Amino acid sequence: MFDTAESAVESAWKRGLAPDPILTVDDWANRHRMLSSVASAEPGRWSTSRTPYLKEVMDALSATSRIERVVFMAGGQVGKTECGLNWVGYVIHHAPGPMLLVQPTVEGAKRVSKQRVDALIEASPELASRVKDPRSRDSGNTQLMKEFPGGVLIMTGANSAVGLRSMPVRYLFLDEVDGYPGDADGEGDPVALAVQRAATFVNRKVYLCSTPTLKGFSRIEAAYLESDQRVFEVPCDHCGAHSQIQWRDIKWPAGKMADAAWHCPACDGIHPEYRKPALLANGRWTARAEGDGKTVGFHLSSLYSPWVTWGEIAQEHHAAKDDPVRLKVWVNTKLAETWEDREGEALDAEGLMARREDYGPAVPAEVALLTCGIDVQDDRLELEVVGWGRDEESWSIDYKVLWGDPSAPQLWDELDAYLGQRFAHETLPDGLTIEAACIDTGGHHTLSAYAFCRGKERRRIWAIKGGAGKKPIWPKRPSKANKGRVSLFTIGVDAAKEAIYARLKKAGPGPGAMHFPLDRDAEYFEQLTAERIRTRYVKGFPQRFWWKPDGRRNEALDCRVYAYAALHGLLSMGLNLNRRVEALPKALVARQDAGRSVASIPSLPTPRRRRMAISSGYVR
């Protein structure tokens, strides 16, 4: 593929280095960009008047601008990727040359090509006439390569060093850079590798955009801080002062969050949601740093989005504020700000032990479903059953060690019987069964674990292995384990551990809170808190990793990670956890709304646990 791309680049050199027409990306988009009904909520002709803050970003990406590097640190639903797609269309039609578009992964690049780039080309006649349909015999185009007169667009993932160093490019589109891995196939920072591809072009353009992630590890924040740091200021209807729209200035009448409005920080003048379009139309970008003259940086939160109201953002904050995991996502994606994590902070095992509660053996009334995580060791299986309630509040239901030889069938028969039992519940007469279980296959007795999982996907007993780095807790799809002939799910253990540790710091009931019964001993909590986050530098770039002191056991943490991954597996299948909670007896819902913990609930008669075959109920 890349040989073809290089020949296209070679033929594009003369045209790619020639003077460009006097036209900006903004001009091009307003004249030629058509939004597809497949890829856009508002199909039809593009109009920058809908998102006027994008004009200056697109102007900086234009061939008429001397700017080389454009940085856009933005929240969700503001148009940062659409801005880049307008640039792609502009390059194909008006300023052709070799272009590289980088997504966090190769799979992500394929998805963007199919859902966004193909839709861009097919919906805009000026582009469709220049880029041949890859299905035609003589097109030469593929899913990840689009040739056009005078240039070529190559798409790849930041996890592919081959893709990043394949060809010289004039244009470089680095999308969602905070999702890039710390290292590309052992060859170094993927952003640095990609930027080297543009070094030979004097008239190069580099566009970096992303929502930010962790402070100190955010590529987009680091790039923004090296720019002239522009913010978008809007004029007050009352005093005329220009100000940035910030979260602290979004206010609402008591009990009327949907009526949230922006208050001018200079005079406290109130601007209801319906004034937002006028505010944006008259806004301006203001630089807050000097910059080097070649790099511009833009910071824009979702508070500016025409598709999200201030009331909706306020409601999302209200739902997330008590859960550090959800609040982190809200800060990143809505405020476009980094989340500050205190690295290496040790969790207090004794403090967690002191928070144990008096519940069980029946499953607490707040629990709507059960998952299980199983860790395989040389001489035993360790497992934890976790109960889940509203907003992922959790209860440790059982922790068990099954002793035996994992290479022999007897131990797995014992596990099978355990996973098939029904657990007595405080308010549900029929109790609950384990709805999903994850078994680690990445270490000890891999083939035995595969053999146990084979044929059990309908029971949602999943073979998993841990994957470090920037991976989602649950993958979009499994891979086939060649030796085991089972579907193997690679789970994001780093993300799961970060979520668990953040929630362990939360005391009391509420979203994300973690509850433990009185029979969890000191060893359990020592294992649960065994690991720490540390930083190492790889070729000059910081990378976070989880570290366990020598000699410390961490089976309890692993089991909790796998049980949490099982919940995410159910969520990926369409489970609505809160709806499941709402289906519990009404007396329970009223009790939860009162905010009382399990320990304060009057004890109910406890039915005996009994074993029976697992049900095959559907995920609702």
C-alpha cells in the first residue's frame, strides 16, 4: 500500500510545492462542504455561522496562513474533528499534497475512514469527482488510502510505527492525541514520529486536536501551553465586557437546573441559553501568551457548543459530582480541562477495613445484579462476587479461594457449580444469579482456563487477559485465542484500576461507592491496595504504569478488576444498570432516595443460599 502511496507522493511534489489559490478552509467549507445524513445530525450545506468559533481555527489551517502548527484543546460536541475534515476536503480540492491522518489506533483509523472521511467525500460533489470510489477497478484507493489529483490521503493509527514513518507529508492531522499510546512499536513517541514526516516541507501544516486527559500526561495540554493560548471571549449584553464562558459563571435558580444561564463575571448580567448564538456570533479569540509566531493554540469547552445546553451540562455535572470516575470524564469532555491525579498516593488498607459494614449473608437490597472475577494461580482459583447498584455503587458479596490443581478437571467443576448457584437477596424472593464472569487466562494454566470457558459464552463466562496502557475497560470485539478456540477479550486493566482506586477513596454511600462486609480481613484490604501508579520516561516522554512492591500479593485487586470488567461487558451488550435498579421493589427505591447505607437498614429475614443452575436471562 505504501509503495503506491510513495509513487502518488512523488507525482504530487511539483503541484504540492506550487503557490496555492487564495482561499481559506472556512471559505471552502461554506462553498463546497455538504454534511451527510449518515454522519451528521444536521445534514445539508455546511455553515460556519453555526460554530463561528471555528473560523479562526480553519483560517490558521489555510494555505494563506503562515502558521505551521495548530493546536485545538476542546470539549466534546464543539466541532474539532469536523474542522479537521473541512481541512481534508480543502486539501483534496484546493491545495493538494500528501496528507497523513492519525487516529489513536489502526482500527480507529478504519472506522473514521468509513464513517467520516467516506461520508465527507461522497456528500460533497467537488470531492467525489476527485477521489475515485475504492470499489471501482482502476481506483487504486483502499480504506486507508485515498488518491486524488496532486496528492494522497493516508490514514493510520498511532500504534503503528510503520504507518507513522511510511512517507513524507505536507499535511499532518493528529486527531485525539491524548488517546495515543506512549510508545509506537518500541520506536518512540507517536506524535514525534509523525511530525518528522512533515520536516521536508517548508509549507507544512500540523493540526493537533483532542479532549485533554491527565495533567502532566496530556499531550494536547502540553502543546497548548507551548502556543499563544487563545480563549474565546464573548461580549456581555449588559456591560459590553468580553469574557470567557467558564463553569463557575453558569448559574441557575434553585431547583431549576434546566434554566441554567451564563452570568457575566464583570457585571453579573444574566444571559439565558437562547442568547448563546448571538454571543458566539460576536465572540473573538484572545491570545493569553506571546507564542512563537508559528504555533497557535485554541481552548474551547463544551459550554460553547450549540448542540449542548448549559442546563444539560449542569445536569451531567450533578449526576457525576459524587463519583470521581464520572467527574473526571465530565471535566475532560465538558470543560476541556485536565484532571489532576495525585500520583503514587497509597490507599490506607486499615482505613478501608474500618469502613466495613454489617450486611450479609443475603445480598443487600440495593443490589440489582452480580458479576464475578476469577484469578487463576498455580494451586488455586481466587474469586470475588460483586453486587452492583445505582450509578455503579458496589458491594463485595463473597470472596472465595478454591484450592486444587487447575490442570485437573475437578477444580473447574467446583468453579462451575459455584458460578451456577443462586444468591439469596434481601428483597427478591428468587434471589440473584451471577450474570457475567471474567476468568484471567493471561498467566497460569492458560489452556485449562480456555477449556473451561469454551462453550460458555451464552452464560457470559468470558475468557479475558489484561492489556496495559490506554485501552478501554471492555474491548469493542474479542479476538480468537488460536490454541483455545475461544473468544478472548483483552481488558484495559489500567483504566479499571484507576476507576477502582478513585472510588476506594470515596467514603459513604452514593455513586461509585464501594462497600465491604465485616468478614473481609486485613489481608484482603492489603491485596486490594497493593499497587501504586508511577511514572517512567521512555525516550524522554512520561508514561504512567502500575507498580507492585516485591512480595506483595494483589489477587483481591485482580479479582475486583475482572468483576468490574464483567460489568462493562454487560454494559456493552446494552445493560441499563439504573433501569435494573429501578425495577427493584418500590420500598427499596424509597430507601435509597433517603440516602441511607446498608448498615442502617433494618435487618430482614435471611433466606438460606441454595444452589441451582444459572438462568440464561437477557440483559435489559
